[in-house]
Amino acid sequence: MGTFRPSPVVIIPSTHMLPKAVLLASLVGSGLATVGQFEQCGGIGYTGDTVCATGFVCTILNDFFFQCLLPGVGTSTVSSSSTSTVSSSTSKSTTTTSSTTTSSPPSATGFVTTSGTKFMLNGAKYTLFGSNAYWPALLGYSSTEIDQAFADIVGSGATTVRTMGFNEVTSANGIYFHLWNGKNATVNTGANGLGALDVLVASAKAHGIRLIIALTNNWSDFGGMDVYTSQLLGSGQPHDAFYTNPTVIAAYKTYIQAVVSRYVNEPTVMAWELANEPRCAGTNTIASAACNTTTITTWSADISAFIKSIDKNHLVAIGDEGFFNQPGNPDFVYQGTLGVDFAANMKISTIDFGTFHASSFPSFAMYPDSWGESANDVAWGSQWINDHAAIMTSQNKPVIMEEYGLTSSTRNTTYATWYSTVLSSGLTGDLIWQAGSVFANGPTPSDGYSIYPTDPVYALMKSHAAALKARG
């Protein structure tokens, strides 16, 4: 997406934007605090209450996040009768627990892999369908609200959610993942940092959803690449210095190391993405004269290989918009001028699957209206799908339509045609932009593309999900 499309602005109560405890405990008559369903009850660095409400057990989802769930959901439960220590090389804190293995639902076990153009899970086809949702970990929502969001997403037939695993800031305020102080950067592992991402991962796990997590942003929303270059090299740098400057690359790898290693053994994470929509130019920064498709292809090979060197469990994708490199083509998204060569990138051995959006900065994802294609939405979109499916077949790797959307009144019928093309082309799967929920305090961010459970597209998504799952 060209931006995260916050307009029209949705006002979220100010308490959402403040650092908050991961756990919201309720007090019972005896004065003993008990932890409710889906709330945190333990983990490295956690200092809150550890007793779950009646009917729930404290379940270890990862070293950093234990959650109150129904018995039998999750991988292990905490016993109060004996203890052992869980520790982390990245934390000075320890949590004293003991675990006993319990049964897990298939959706919570095993890592997603690939076989030809399909995704696989535990020896069976994994159907990728779902939504983008950048907001759950970044806007300060409570664990209860995040659980409602995932319940709404699951109701659409979704198996997969794409979200953002970055928030670069130069001033510590609210939720942030990476704090810059001049040339020094610190990863925030607290409750208002990666702890917020822990809550999202835990909720996704409890709802049987797999996550695709992007690790930085081409655009200025929530920091992005230009924060790295401006802090390390000074203002006025070309955007593509992010891809070529050794100091910047090293700093990005340090951040990747912190995030990826935190979840290296967590199967809820399906894949890492190198960036959201990498291009030669950014929001307010231009490309250098030297930037071309080779620049980003070379960077993608390097960064994806680095991720693979520290994480053998998860898939890796670029997160790009799928532009082609065909000089002379009359359509600019096929000309290679934006720095992306989809066909070349699909040949990188450490890239497991391809993605395509189709955005035209400052417009957004697979939204032909914003490309001057409004008179030909349906046909243009279908051709875009078929062209990427052809590369999918030739490279024998999965390819997903990772973002798409229309705001017109005809989007229900247009989406139906695109869904038919996804099915007929054999494309591996698709993720709509974007999921929406309505909480007690109001709706999640609305940009004209958000699909709430009351939207007619929501019912269409359910039908499409069923068709994808039924496809061989």
C-alpha cells in the first residue's frame, strides 16, 4: 500500500495510545487477582498476576507470552506444583514455570512450507486466504479488542493475516518497536514494544490464524526505511541508500535479528517479509540515478539469506508490489522504472513465494482506480492476476495477491470476477486490503477499503474462502 490510508481519521480514545499493561486482571471477592481468557499470565519479564479465571489454564505460547486459554488449546500449560526456569539471552528477567505437554489443534502446530506452487502444513495443502490488518499491535488496542478482531477475521473464512512488525520512532511515546537516538537504536521489548506484538501473535494463535509479518516500510508510516538513512547518514539521502549503504544494512539486520529470533520457534508466524512495498523512491525521498531493479534484487537476496541464516523454520517473501521489468511496455507498472523486477526476484533461492500488490504512489495496492484504470477495473485486474500466475507456474513457487481493493459501489461484483480469476489461474491465494472490526469505542481504521463484518464483501469473502479450500 502506498500509505496505511488513515483517512478518514478515526479517533481512538487517548488511552489506546498510552503504554498499557499487557494483562487486564479482574479482582474477585477474596482479593485474589485472576486473569481472564486470552490475557497474559506469564512469560519472560512479566510481573503481573499468574492465576487464570476458573475454567482456563495458563498456557505457554512462547517464552515471552503465556496466555489463559481453555484446557487443551496451545502447546503446554504452566503447573503450580513444581517449577523450572525459562530464560532468554536477550532479557535479564526470568519466569519460574513448569510445563506439561497437552494436545494442540492442527492449526497451532507445524510450520507452513511450500511444495511447488502450493503452501503445505503438516503434509496437507494449506489454503492461504485472508486480510491485511496493520493496526492490531500498533494502535494500542486491548487484548480483548484484538481477540474480537481475529474472531471477525476468522468469520470471513480467513486462514492468514498480514501485519506489520515495525514502528521506527525518534521519541519514546505510545507503542514503538525501535527507538532511535541519533546513530543509536534500541529495540523496545517492553509491553508497549514487542510485547504488543506478542499479544497479537498470541491472539492469532488462539484463533488458528497464521501471520505474515513485514519488517520495515518503504513509506513513512510508522517510521520506515528513511528513518534508518536519516539517523545514520543524515538528512537528504536518496531513498535507495537503505538498500546499498553498509552501515544502514547492518543496522537493519540488527533489528531483524531481534524480531526474527524472538519468534524463530513460533509456528503462528507463517512468513517474514523484507519490507512493505520496497521501491527506489519513498514517501518524501527520491531515488538516486543509480537505483534500478538490480539494486532491490541484490538487496532482497542478501536480506532474505540473512533471515534464513538465523531462522530455518519460516518462509520468506519480499512484500513487493510485483512490478514487471519490460522496458517499452506502455503500462508504467510493467516498465521496470520503479525498481522492482518480479520475475527476477522470484528466482532468488532464499525467497519462498512471490507477492504482488500494484500500487502507484501515492495511491494504494491493487486498486486500478488509482492507476487511471477506473474505466477498466475488472479486465485490468484480471490480466494483472493472470500475468503473475504465469510467473508462478514458470518458477514453480507460490504467488499471492497480497493487497487489492476498490472503493466503488461495484466492488462486490468486481471482486467476484477477480476471485474467479484467482481460481481459474491457479494463483496460490489472496489477502484483501483490509480487515475491519467495530469495537465498543468505535471502528478500526477506515480508509474506504476496510471490510467490516456487515459489508456485503464479507459474505463474498466467505464464499471465496470455501472455493479456495475446495480447490485441489
